[in-house]
Amino acid sequence: MKKFIEDNYLEDIRKKIPAYDLMFEIIFNAVLKVETRILTVKNVLSIGGQSFEVRNLSKIFGNSEVTVIEPSEIMINIVKNECNNLKNLEYICDKFENYKNNKNFQLCLCLLVLQFVENPKSFLEKIYKNLDENGVLVISIFSNKQLNYWKEFALARGARKEQVEKMFYNQSEVMNILSVDYVENLFKGIGFSKIEKICEVLSVSMWVLKK
């Protein structure tokens, strides 16, 4: 599959993922406040987290250790440089599939990552295993459920037809095509005790799961 342009990742992902910024607004201004209200958070896991995500996690959970796992050395160095004034951060430059640890996490954020992994089922099973009892997973995907709606919206806003078709009909060149039903069935099969769909904004779907 094609990769995002690492040198200008945020600009690149905003072009490819509608509602990218809105997703973070919902998470940090609503979801985490509700879901962690009665949860003691000692360890936070951020899979593929970027600087904005890491800064906000550090701000909200100032006394917790935040572990950031990112396979790209370029990307993780960007986060390190932009978050060098923050404390209690651990950086792991590797695929999450290879990650080995001796601690459990009370909170995990996995945002727009699942569609890039080779085996979504085993990936989610490993997250489940690494969560503490009653641990919370906030996860989002870029789904194929609303692509047609977004296509018509983009065309109505003046996007060129060739550009829109290239973006959506060649999605498989950028990422795996995941349906909402497929992902929710994975959640159920793995055994999460709570599966709550928080929102669906254009083609981004997000859930809160509890072990």
C-alpha cells in the first residue's frame, strides 16, 4: 500500500481523512472526560499517536506515563522534538505487533491505525491483552460506509470529479478497506464487555470499548 508522506504527515492525512481534526475535538473535549471520570489512569498507550494527541494526553493525565508506539523513526522523532518539554513519556519505535511489555494500560488510543495493519483481528487481540481490567480503548477507523455521501458532498463543494474518483475508488492503494460491521464483529468476538459507538463523522467511525 502507499504510505503517507512522512515529511508533511499532517497535511497529507488531512487531505485523505475527512473529519480528522473534528475527531480529536470530540475525544479530548468529551469522550475522555466521561470515560475516565471514575478510572485511575496510571499508564496510557498511544498507538501511532502524533504530537497533538500526545500533548493532550500529557495535559489531561499529567501524573500518568504515556507510552507512544510508532514504527516510523521519522515520525516518532517529530513527536519527540515537539513534545520535548513534557514529562513521563516513553517512546517505542516499532510496530505494535512486536511490542513486549510487563505492564497493563488503563487507557489506549488507537486512532485511524487499524486500516494499516496486516491482521486487524490479532492486532485488536493484543490491545485487549495489554489492557488492565476495566481498561478503556478509544479507537477510530476510516470506513467505507459513507464514501458515496462524501463523494457527492465534495463534488457539490467544487472538487474536480477526477480528483474525487482517484481519492475514493483507489482507496485500497492507501489503506485496507474496512466496514463498520466487520470491525464491530471483531470487537464482539474478542470479548470487550462494552462496545459503544461514539460518533460517525463523514467516513470516520469511532468507538469506546471496555475490557
